[in-house]
Amino acid sequence: MDRTINTVQEAVAGRAPGSWLASDRITPQTGPPDVYLHPGQHHIATSPVILKMILGSCVGVFFFDRILAIGGATHFMLPHQRTGLPSPRYGDVAIKQLLEEFRGLGSRHLEAKIFGGASMLIALRGLQGSHIGQIGQKNAETALEILAKERIVITEKNLLDERCRKVSMVSNTGATTLEFVGNADGNR
């Protein structure tokens, strides 16, 4: 803590500079730590964490194994990779990589929770055939197709719409939270 601020706080409290009480100390976080995932990132937690992401047209897929009490997630921004080296910024690559890692840990009882896929660009929403205007929908479709092909049960989903989402999942319980953030034009 900054010495000047500490001295002022002590003076206001009526204590001599340099004297500390146990209540003056900052208490460490008592719950699981937060892990924020940005586009192209994924994480599997074998010890408790809170997996968090903010999603617009991107899609977030959370996996939870009740038997092993482990969870993980991936955050991707585009549906399919057509060329180049595999990148987890693409849903088809990201989901498959995460599934392989879960299976490498011995996970055989996965359930999925899927969020995002908003239509964020007002000007492109109604354009037929516009790949850019439909990116959120295509991301959501990609995730749903892969999960169906892999026969993974989806226990929770909140897709499409026109608003950003803040989502989180406690890795060892599978408990999720969802909060909408404004609407597509940035107003609340």
C-alpha cells in the first residue's frame, strides 16, 4: 500500500503512522480465481476456477464433466477455417482441440453449455447472402453441428439475439451465469 495513503488512513483512524491492525490488510480472494478467455483461447481447469468471457458475434462453448468435476471452455470468432495452419479462432478447430484435451484427461461424460452468436452489426443484419452480417449465426450453427456430431448433450444454451453477453462457469460445479450487456447499437 502507498505510504502516503496509509499515513492519511491511519491519521483519520486516530492511530499513529506505521501502526497496523489486522483489518487494514487486504484479504485475498476467497473463491476460485477468474480465468478470462479471449477469442482464440481455451482453458481446461482441473482445479476450481471461474471461466469467463464476453461474447458478441463470437461463440463460447463450455464443457463440464460431472464425474471428474472438471470444466473448460473455448471462445471462437469465426465458424470454419478453410486454409492455413489450424487456429482456435475458428469454431471447427477450437471445439475439436478442446474435446481432444478433455479426452486426454480421461473425460467421457461431457455436457455442453453454449452462448453467443449475436448479430452485432445493425447495417448488415438484413442483407441476404452477407457472410459478415450472419457471422454470429454461422458461429452458433457450427458449434451446434459439431456437438450433435460428437453426441454431446447441450444442457444450456443462449444464442443469437442482438446483444453482447457476459458469461461465466464455475469449472468444478458447472454453475453458469449470464448477463446481457446493452444492445447492438451500444445503448443500454
